[in-house]
Amino acid sequence: MTVRSRIVQISAHGGPEVLETVHVDVPSPSAGEVRIQQRAIGINFTDIYWRTGLYKRPLPHPLGFEGAGIVESVGAGVDGFNPGDRVAYAQSPIGAYAEVRNVPARQLVRLPDDVGFDEAAALMLKGLTVQYLFRQTYRLKEGETILFHAAAGGVGLIACQWARALGVKLIGTTSSPEKARIAKENGAWEIINYTTENVAERVLELTGGKKLEVVYDGVGQATFETSLDCLRPRGLMINFGSSSGAVTGIDARMLGDKGSLYFTRPVLGTYISTREALDAAAQELFELVREKKIHASITKRYAFDEIAQAHSDLESRKTTGASVVILD
């Protein structure tokens, strides 16, 4: 049975003003799909990359990758999900900005009863990002010291909490004393204010003159060379985001000159490409949530018709933690 749903899409690239709400018909789920009545939607910087055209696909197209809700119906061949189940997802086909949608069952996880829809929408994409960064791209060990840029952001606050749970000393960067306070409350060991301090010099002061084995950088262009300068010989630079612009035109010789450094640009989809990998990553995340070692730092909740404002707030860096859209 076809149902009507509001979605948010773009027909041109630009600022938040290009977001448009339209009504569409959502067909019955195809084989392998599940129809979800959504209860919460995550707002993430990757959504802004698509809106502005940093990432491109044919226009018009919807936005959003992360959400949580209740299963309405399932398509042929779907095992493990039934109508009424609580579910969440982090890497769906683009189009999470919707009231009702169909999602491939292989990209869904069951939502534990003690995790709310809003928590799931705040945690899934960001939490699984930290999981693959800390447990797979470079498997952190107790006692290590790391640098994590934008420590008061949505991913950053989860990273602070996860690092504390692992016994890892996370040095975070922020732009203000207030953001520094929030990051430390969430588990950061030390904070560097990048607007007033030299990050590379401050890292050396905090570590007694030692550089770092790994740096996590979701900012991109603005912090790239600084991140490299914080690494010891053969250290690993992990660029997982581009909030200041994409890192382009890398001179491979520079990596050699700075100490035979390693550079990688991982994406979540590679790490949760199978049912088994997704379930294992989500299980580790939810276990830490149940143990109260990680919590959803939701600082902004929006109605569906306020998504443009959510984009504006996130892009202008007015927010800390996570932003979610709540549906009645």
C-alpha cells in the first residue's frame, strides 16, 4: 500500500534556503526493504556537504542518512524484522529527512528498549563513526594519548566519552572556553583552544615533548598541516571529515619529509558493509550506552519544519553535541 510522506529535498546547491519540503508517495517496501514510520532524524555535517555541493549527485535529491523509528511493514525475503519493531540506522540510502520511508533491512539494527529514538538518532552515525575510528582504523590502547579536533561537536563528544572508557588521554581542540568546558565534562583529558594557542606547540607541552601516534581530524583543510605536525615518525593521520573544506592536492613528499607519515581518509560505509560488521559495531556502541559510559549529548531538538534552521545552526557552529529532528 502506498502512503504519503513529507520529505526534505534540494533542487539546487546552496545555503539552508535551498531546502524544500515536498509530499511524495512512498510505495510498499520492495523485496529486502522495511518501511519505517520515523520518530527521530539525525542532523549531521555530511548533510551539509550534500546540500552545498561538496558531495554531488543528480538533482533534485533528498537529504539525510540517519534515523530511528518503528517498522510499519516488511518486504519479501526480510528476516529478523517485524511490524512494531523499534529500529535505527546510520548509513541508509540518502533520504532520512522523511516522515515515512523504505530502508534496506540489511542497514537496520534493532534498537534496545532502553535506548530512545532521539538517542538513537543522535548516536548511530556519530557513535559508529567513533567505533570505526577508535576500534578499527586505529585500535586504541589504554594509556595512549591522541589528538581529536572539534572535540565539542557531535562526534567529538562521543569520542571524548569513548576515550575515557578506554583509558585513553584525548587532547581535544575547541574554539572557546565554553566548548572546552563541555568537552572536558565529557571526558577529554586536556583541551587546546585553537583560536588562541598553537596546537602543535601545545601538544608538545602536554606530552613532555613527545609527538603522537595518531591524530583524528574531521575538520579537514584548515587543520591538515597542523595535524601532521603533531605526529611522531610513522604516525597516522586520520582525516574523516571536511567541515572546513576538503583536503586536496596532497604532496606525498611532505608525508615523507615530516617523518614517513601515514594518511588515510576512511568512511563509515566501508566498515559496516556487511550485516555482521554492522551488528558488531552497533553492539559495542549500545553496550557502552547501557553501561552509561556513553550518552547522547543532544543539545538541540527541532521539529520537521525547522530542518533549515537546524542546518543554519550547525553550519554556523552555534551548537555543541548532537542535533536531532523529532517527529510526533
